[in-house]
Amino acid sequence: PVRTPLVDGHGATLFMPGRLGARTTGLKVVSVRPGNHARGLPAIHAVVLTVDPVTGIPEAVLDARWLTALRTGAATGVATERLARPDAATLAVFGAGAQAEAQVEAVAAVRDLTEVRIVSSSGTSARRLADRLVERGAVPRAVGGSDGGTALRGADIVVTVTDSPTPVLNDTDVEPGTHVNAVGGYTLAMQELPTTLVARSRVFVDERAAVLDEAGDIVTPIEAGVLTVDALVELGAVVAGDRPGRQSPDQVTVFKSVGNIVQDLAVARLALDRGDRGRAD
């Protein structure tokens, strides 16, 4: 089912039940509290509870902060692998919060990046993340700053991972042939991408029903009459070979991700199976 949000003045708590195949049933609870930055705490906290699908006995509880970043990054990686130009080598990232690092790692796993440009409002967190990525050897070169226009100039791949209510990109700065992953916004009140950019792009989503319920990046252009529901292509259909991905080198492609419990359960199942093998060894 589409996830259930509870929103108040502090942030949002999201409840996501689901089933993956015959082996894994579970629930994810994720809280997003932007005010935690001022408290010196992570903005995102999450747990995944898995339940034995036959007996109903609770199987495991996993701290899902890292899991969330991993599965969100993995979706971006798959989208980038399928939709970005094969020669794409420069990545621009808008946002330097909890999920940004996994986003960079996922893109670096599917394209030979030569440079990563990270943008944050002050530039301070962006520079810290850039330094950390280079020190870890995750990418050969990374720079941080606050100038989005400079970051977009010549960028082949873009990732937006913010909770901004207004677009963080200028449409005119996004060059032909760019692939954009929009992963930060998770409510109708958030919109990382300008409507004009979405209107001139081929648009892919992780799940059509979820983005229509939760994604301002998609719903706003639809309400403006510049995008249709039928134009939305689910990424799974591209992976399965049922729908084409990028159709020309100059085409701008957009992947909008709001997340899906199946992604969380896939990572949880893998972690539990590896844990079982470790105990058996």
C-alpha cells in the first residue's frame, strides 16, 4: 500500500507496510525531523520490523537509517545505469545531508566519474562531504560550494536530495542530455525540480501510484497541464525490457523516487540472510 504519513509541526513520521515474495513481510517506520540538525542529531531515524509470513512471529528489528540511505542510493544507481548517457562522467549533487553520500557512491558504482560537485545552502556541509568522499577514495575529485549554476554547468548527471519546497535547480542551467535523479522530496508541498524542466524531460518514477500521492515534483506539473499520468514510465518496466529508457543522446531524463517498502525489505532480507550464513559458519 502507499505509505501513511503523520505530519506535524516537528516533521513527518511515515508508516510503510509491505511484502516481498513469499519470505519477507514487514513494516518500516521512518521519522524526518529537520529541526534535529540544531540539536546535533540526525534528521532521519528509521526501523524496519520483519515478520515471519507463515507464523506471524516478529523476526527482526533493524536500525534502518543506513538501510534507508542504501536503498535510496541503490534506486538512483539503477536509474542512472539505465538512463544516463554511457559516457556520463560529471555529477552534480544538490544537498549534503544524511543521504547524499550514498547517492554519490551509487552513481559512482555505475559510471566512471571524473568529478563530483556538491551544493548546499552555505557550502560548508558540501565542502565537508566532498573532502570525505575524496579521503575515502570514493571518487577521484570532489568539490563543494553553494553556487548551483556553476555546479550544473557541464554536469552529465544531477542528484537532488533536499526537502526544499521550491526548486533548487534553474531549468536553463540543465543542459541537453542530462540525467536528473530527484530523490529528496516526499510530500506534495516539496518540489526540487522546476515545472519547466519536468515538462521538457522524459520522466521515470519508482512507482506511479506513490508519486501521484506524494511527489510535488510530479503532481505540480500534472496540475499545470504540462505532464500527463500516461507519460510516467516506471523504472521497473525499463529494467524488465517492457519500456524504452533514454531515446536520444540529447534527451533530458528525470527519475523521481519517493521510496518503496519493497526496496527496504530487499535490503533487510539480504542482511538477515547474510547474518544467518555468518552464524552457520
